[in-house]
Amino acid sequence: MTTSAARDDIPQSVLDRAFAWAVVLGSGTAGPDEQRAFEAWRAQSAQNRVAWQRVEAIEKEFASARAASAGGAAALNRVAEGRARRRRRFAIGLRCLLPVALIAGLLASWLPGPSWEADHVTDVGERRTIPLPSGAIVHLNSDTAVDIARGDDGVTVHLHHGEMLVDSGRAGVRDKPSAATMDGRFTPLGTRFVVTRGEAGTELAVIHGRVAMAPRGGGATVEAAAGTHWRVGRDGIDRRAANGLVPGAWVDGIVDADNARLGDVLDVLDRHHGGLLRYDEAIADMRVTGLFRVDDPQAALTALERSLPVRVDRTTDWWVRVRAE
């Protein structure tokens, strides 16, 4: 794989997380839990493994300059309120790994540049609204990248990673934008729906109207009605049960949970946290009801700690673990 091809294949967020793990594991403070979490992250996807191989290659090349110290954890506390800011701040963390004189060239060589980025990209903790000429609106959640293209079949919003809410209520029937991911195409027959692209495939939640789902690998088109949840992957289309979280509530800056799993709530907060937010599986099935602000994950964690038998351990604001009390 060439460097250029690798840049196109690996999202910025995956590269950032790989560099973050390098600093965490080299900080001198990582224990068995962190090692297990790292191994689980690496095993989640081929992209994660390729990103980690790059970091290992860098470390091997400059092994003599590596300085594993607790200063790495302190540097991570300043990391990444956004993709552009993360690039600058990772230079601080990487000083724990590399000679200062080589950092600029290394980042230019290994991190994707502006030409890689999609038409619209949000940073961790950032949300954005994109109005379309047709009157439709596309809302982007934290850490999301999309391209918007017009073709013979109308406007298509290509979601590379992250989450978006498409609201086409004010658009004419022929002007309603479709959504697409590497897993399939989603054609609105109504107004509002949420598409999420993660490592396990694409998820669809229909808020109003209907959406026609066509898997990219072929197969029958399935029509999804309002109030339903689906997953589209290489193995087909599956209906999902509601998880107790109101779809698209993040547009209003909140997590709206009604008897939802604590693990699902923490996964949403992790998207906006911008660091390592981990939790023990023993608490994942606890039930949560309430409203939590996505713009302030730390306050949300404090609220959960006060209302549930859990404890939030903060190595730094960036590195957080939630466990049973």
C-alpha cells in the first residue's frame, strides 16, 4: 500500500486515536485495563490495525529518541478540541516519542493533509448545519465527514464516517437529498432520518416519513418506516430494536435517554469527549433516564456518578474510566 493510498483509506479520527494510544502506552502509567482496552481497539477493524502499524513503524525508526514518561499523559490533557487543533496538539504529545527536529516532517508524511479531507468535516465536540439550495438541511454530528455531490439522480450526501441528520421537509419531492455510505444508499420518501457510519456498518433511524434502503453489495431494497431502526452492512439489512435514545437529539445539544443502557449513553458522550472514555462491561446494562448535554461530557459524567452506583476515574480530563462504585 502506498502512502497516498493509505491516507485515503484511514480516517483522521483513526490516525489520531492510534497516536493517542502510542502516547498512553508509552507514558509509564498505563496498566492492565488500558492494555486490554488498546488490544480491543486494535482488534475492532483493519483500519485500526493499519493505523497502529504506522505508529509502530515510526517508533521503530526513531526508537532511540523515545522518552516514555508521565509527561505524555499530561500532554494528552491538551489534545484535540478539533481536527485542525488536534494536529497541532499531537505535536506536543509526540515530543514524548520523537526528536523535536523531526516532528514537522513526520506529521506532514504520515497525517492526511487538507486535500484528503471531505467537503464538510466536523471536529470532535463540534456540530454543524449545512443548508442545501433545495431547502433541505444536513446536520453533522461530532467527528463527521461528508461529501455532497449532484448527479443525474439528484443530490447525494456521502457519509464517510460519523453521524448526520437529513431534514428534507422543505424540499420538493425530486429535490430530497439521498444519503450514501460504503454500505448502502438511503433514499428519502419522507422528511427526517439519521444515518450513522461506524466500524460495524451503517445504522439508520427514521424520525419522520420513510426511507428506502439499498445495500451496496446488492440485494432487495427495504423500506423503513418512521420510528424504526436498522443496520446495513456487508451481510445485509437487519431491523434493530429501539435503544431508548431519541435519534438526532444531538442536533439540540443533548442526549435524551429513556430507560437506555448506560453503555449506549456513554458511547454517545465518548463521541463528543475527544479523548479516551472507557467503561467496565459490568455497568453497561444499567438503565438511565434523563437529559445530558453533549457539549459538556464531564458534567454529564458527574451527573451519572451522582445518580447511579458508578464511579468516574479521571487520570486526566482526557483519559476517563467509568466503573462500578
